[in-house]
Amino acid sequence: MNTKKPFFCSLLFVFLISISSLINAQVTNLSINGSSSNFIGTQDIGVQWQYDVPVGSTTKVELWLHLGGSTFIDPSSDKSIFGAFYQTDGDMEGRNGPPDFDGLQNGHVVMNIPTIFLAPGKYIMKFTNNNQTVEISGTILPMAAPAYTISGKYTPHAGATAQNIMLRAVNKNNDMCQAYGLTDASGNYVINMSAAYAGGAIQVSIQDNITPYVASPADTTVTLTQSFTGINFFAVAPAAKIVGYLKGDDSKAIANMRVRCYAQNTNGDNRIECYTGSDGYFALGFTNSQINTYPLWRLECDDDLSPNYVSPQTGDISLHAGDSLRIDLIAFKATDSIKGTVLLDGVPCVGQKLWVEGYVPDTCRVGTYSDPTTGKFTLYVSKKYPGYYLSMGDLPSNYAFDWYSTNRYSAGTMNAVVKVITVSWTKQTTPVNDSLFTVFFINSQQGWAGGVNGKLIATTDGGTTWTLQTTNTTAAILDVKFANATTGWFTARGGIIKKTTNGGAAWTSQNSGVTNNIYVLQVIDANTSFASAENYILKTTNGGTSWSKQSTPNSENVYGISMLSATTGYCVGYSGNLYNTTDGGSTWNYVVNTNCYNASRLYMNASGYGYITAFQNFISRTTDFGASWSGNNTYGSQIYGLAINGNDRLWVVGQNNNIFSSTNGGLSWINQPVNVNNNPSLYAVFFVDANNGWAVGDNGLILHTINGGMVGVEDEQALTKAYTFTLAQNYPNPFNPGTVIRYTVPQSGSAIQHVTLKVYNMLGQLVAVLVDANMPYGNFTAAFNGHNLASGIYLYTLQIGEQSVTKKMILMK
């Protein structure tokens, strides 16, 4: 689900305005740069404003370019610049719009943004709080002496105006530094730039919605060491378009409402949007690049329709070049409500005002804020929809929403529950933005992480600070291990092995004898190490001065190797075949097939406990040195990394920034939510003991925990006093290739009931049996993996006694 109003830095707040008081207005004592009367400002003096509102309340703010003659906003002539944004008293993070810079929930809001410059012109700003509105007008004049200018011309499509089209220049390395320009009647524009932009990579693009036409080029980037002319843009016909009307089910047109279409599986970051006309009409255009990169899209409108309507949302829309689709959005009247409480670590969340969303997949969404004094909320919903899932948006950085605990509620529900958990994994600051594939710590303070482009970083203070090491390679680092605080190795793509004897200050190349990717490195001591290189196993007994290679058993690809000593160990093939050696890898003997296809990693310890992870969402376990194995799914995303402490304490990481832990060897799993934007993948996890652990992933992400990742509420079932028959929508959906399905076995006269959960294709053919067992009442999770299935729609059916329910899910590869 999309969260409530992303914080568009571009929205801002950079603007100098005048105000007039309104009797009974909720926004009072408003002053701009120290003035409470009309004024004329210039682009480069920055903005400081402050006003009073009821304590803890949220103010909706709109910024319009004032083009008409009316004293107030006239949607027929004026232009909404950034849409609505939100400012909450005491919200220093700015989760729904600009922050309150005093950081206090005291009924006084402060703003100070000095590095964003609106285009010269007349504006109206609209403040709405508690249904009371103040509209404020003002004028922005050009900066007196710009350090640089960027200029050019915009050519519209035939019959369209070239005037008052807004362009935006943003520093790509710091999007808080932005400047805007407006076209004149001929389409010419000038963007004034201050010295704050000097030397930056400046991306210039059209800010306005010109849909269904699209801008060509989409953007132009210049390095600002001089002024630039001739940065031109053209409106061209779209490769595909979607048009339609936004209306209520009472047939009333809904005007001036933002409609957006966002690409699936991108967290809403790739989107097209526009505003409806007076008749509710909207039109959206797409480039070839957009539809080739993102074949599936979803259409929706802002949830500002509440409390009168529920905002409509479509299912997946497949776009192809040449498509011209008519899709109307019908908003049902809100005829009922869902009341409930936000729980933080199992108790009502007080002291925080949090955004709660209700949604029916592929159908509608509606949102509201929880009461900061009680944690309670009311969602205004329609009885015409069958049931609503609840989720959270724009949480503070130390909170996370547990997607795996969501339930479905009908209109009229009075005791809905939304669970928020205090995050026990915190994000560490790193000097790289490249994806990290491996992490290793020699103790709780000293560690290393490596990944794309040969990037290797090191810490000596537990990750509080990380420093970049010089590796002299651009190959992706796949594994890093150390024998002690000074001596270590890393392996990389293309058969690269490098060694350090000074903690990573310098690395020297070693001859691996292969050009294959070296995935797993096993260090026994400063002299003896093993490595898996697809269809070779490598070994050194002299600290890497020389490496010997041996073909893998049956010449199959081996990605997992686990040595218990210099002589005894195990490896697992991609097929799931397990082999062992007792002579240091000179010979490998077949043990058993583990039924773990696509085996990726193997972990074995001296007690006979071992685990194999698959590239899917599957783990196999042994307690007898590999003689027998039992397998189970973990959760709905692919597994990329596993950490073990003792025999039974496990952590897995994978797609969608998922971290799950188990205290019973993988028989059951607990979600450990993290609060990270854009759902990055996590590729590796490492624990030095039961408490201190690190996980690494996309875009240089490093997460750290000092309590084993324990969440505020360990046992979800302790929060649920009454169990009813429930089958939740799978998450994620669409999925590739794994997803998770939550269901509830209801309380009944019998303590044990027979439960089946089966998956079918659209022809009614059985695809998989996920559950077929006698089970007690409670909340449960089943994972489904479609790695061997074709993309398409599948049905899953829960049957308990005489009750059954079926839902659909979408596999998209």
C-alpha cells in the first residue's frame, strides 16, 4: 500500500506570503519572516514562518500559482503547484510534509527553509485545520543577483498554451536545494540559481503535469560551473495513455483531486499524476521507457475524499505501446465507520499521532490519524466493500508496522487493532551507496562489509562509524572472512581472492586458479581456508600463498560449504545433494538428498545441527550431522542470508527488507520489522552472539541490533483474545516468486480442527497443498513459492470444517 502523502521536498514552504486573520480560524498568529501583513519577498531570502494551532493537530496546506483575478483560489484559472501537503505540530521528522522545526508538540509550528526558491509570481496559500480555512496571498520577486541561470524554451503540443509552465532544477545530491522557473507566453523560461548550487549536478525537468502528453527529454542534467542556455523541452504524444472520470457513486463529479498511476513493485516512487477538471475528467500519459520498464501500474486518487467518500483504487493495469485506456474511478459514499486502536508493543499508542489506512486490495483506500491521547482512530468507510485491511503510513523512524499481523475488518467494527512495534534494528551510516552482499565481525566492535564495485567498508566501534577501504578492484565482493583482527580475505566475482594482514588497510591479490565467481569463504585459521566457486572447491593450507582446486562432486554447482575442521566438513550442491569429506576435501562422499532444491548456503556445527537455505523461502534442518533432514518454509520472500547462534537460534534476511527469527530451529518464525524506505533487499546477516547482529543490503544499507532483534511483542497470539475464521490477502501481492498467507483457525467446541490451504490455477487445477493437518485455534502463516510456475492469477482456498473462503493472488515474474 502507498503511505500517506510522501514528503515532497519540492512542496515547500519556500515562499513569502501575506496573511489575514479569520474569525474562529484554527490557524492563528501566523507570521512570515516576522511580518503578519502583506509583503513582497524575493526568491533568495529564504522563508521562516510560524503559526499557532490546537496542540498536536495537523494542518493541510496547499500552494497555488495565482493566475486569475479572484481574491481567493479559483481552480478554473489558478494552478495547484505541489498538491496538498501536511504539517503536524511536534512532528520534527516531517513524515507527511514539512516538519515542525521546534520539534515540540506545543500548539506552535515553526518553519525555516532557506534553500528552495519558487519561481517569481503571485501565489495563494491555503491552510486548513479542523475544517477551518485561511487563504493567504503574496508575491515573489526574482533574486537580485543570481550566481547562475539556466534558460531555454518549452514547446507545447498543438493548441496548448506555452505560458505558465513550471520547470524545476534540483541538486541531485541534495534535493533540499531546488529552484523553479515559469514560462512566458512564448514558452521561454529562466531559472535563477544561487551560489549554494555551485559545482552541483543539477537536474532540470518540467514540474507541471502536461499529461496525457509527455516531456521530451524527461530531464537534462548539467554541472553548474557556469550559466546554461538552450535547455529546451517539448511536449510529445504519449506512447500510451489512460483517461477517465472521477465521480462519486451519487454521480457527482469530483473536481481538483489528484489522480495518480504508479508502477507496481516500486513503492510508488515511479508515478504519473494529474488533477481532475471541473467535470472530474483526468488524462495520464506514459513514455515508452516507462511502460517498458514497468509493465504493471495501479490507478488511484488521493484519500482526501474522506470523510465523505472512500477513495477508489484499481487493480493491476498492464500497459503496452499504443494503448489508450478508459478507466473511470467511482468513489463510494462513506456510510459507516471502523473504530479501533493503534497498539505500540501491545499497549495503546499515546503521545504519537499516527496515520492509519484502511484498504480493500485493488478496490479502495481511506485514511485518518490516531488520537495521540488514546491511540484510537475512526475510519469512515462504505458498507459496499466487503472488508478492510488496516496498515500504517509514515511512521517515526523508531517504529515499524508488522505487515504479517494485519487482519480484515468489516464496516461497523468497533474494536479493530493495528499493531506497531518499536524497531530493534537501527540503521547505521555508511560511506557507500552500493549494495552490500556480505558482512563479518570478529567481535562486537570490529567488522567488515563488502559488495558491488569492489566496495569494502570497515568499523572498529560496532558500526557507529564505517570507513571505506582501498581494494583496487571493481568486482563485486561476495564474501569476507577474518581469522583474527588483522588477517583476513575477501572473495569476488571473476575468481578474485585478496588478503590483508593489517585489518584491511592494504589488500594483496592471490591466485585462485579459477575465473568463476567465488561465493562462500570458510576460514579455519590463519593458514587453512576453503571456498566454493560454483563447480570448484578451493583450498589453501599456507594462508593463500597457493590455492588448490578440485572439481565438485558430480561436477554440480556448489554454493554452500561448511567445514568443521581442517579435515572434516560438508558441501551441498544446487540439486540439494549433501556430500561430506574427512580428508580435507581431497574426496567428497554422497550423504543424502536434502530435498532443498536451489540450495544456496550450508551451515553445520560440531553438535550435529545443520541448516541449508534455498534461493526460495525454504530451509532444511538436520540434528544428526546430515543423515536426515526436515524442511519448512520461512516466509513469503526469497532468502538471501542466514545467521545461527547455538543450535536453534536463527535469523534469516531477504527480499523486502524482511528479517525473521526463530528460537526453535526454524519450526516457527517471528517477524522483526524494520522501518526502511523503498523495501530494499537484505543479502547477509551476521551475529557475534545472541544479541549483537548486523544485516546488510541494497544501497549500502546496514542495520544493527543489540538485543537479537527482539520485537516489542514476541507472541502475536497473546494480543488476540478471540479467534475467528479469517483468510488474509497474501503479502506481498503481486509477488515473485514467494508470498505469505496469514489465516486464523477459529475457536470451536473441538480443540483440534482439520485445516487445508490449497492453491489452484485459473483452470481449477491443484497447484500446491500448503496445509493439510489437524490444528488448534490461533493465528498461523503459510508460505507459497511459485518459482516453477508461470506468471498469472492463482486462487488459494482455506477449508476448515464446513467453512471455506477463496482469494486470488498474482504471480508476476
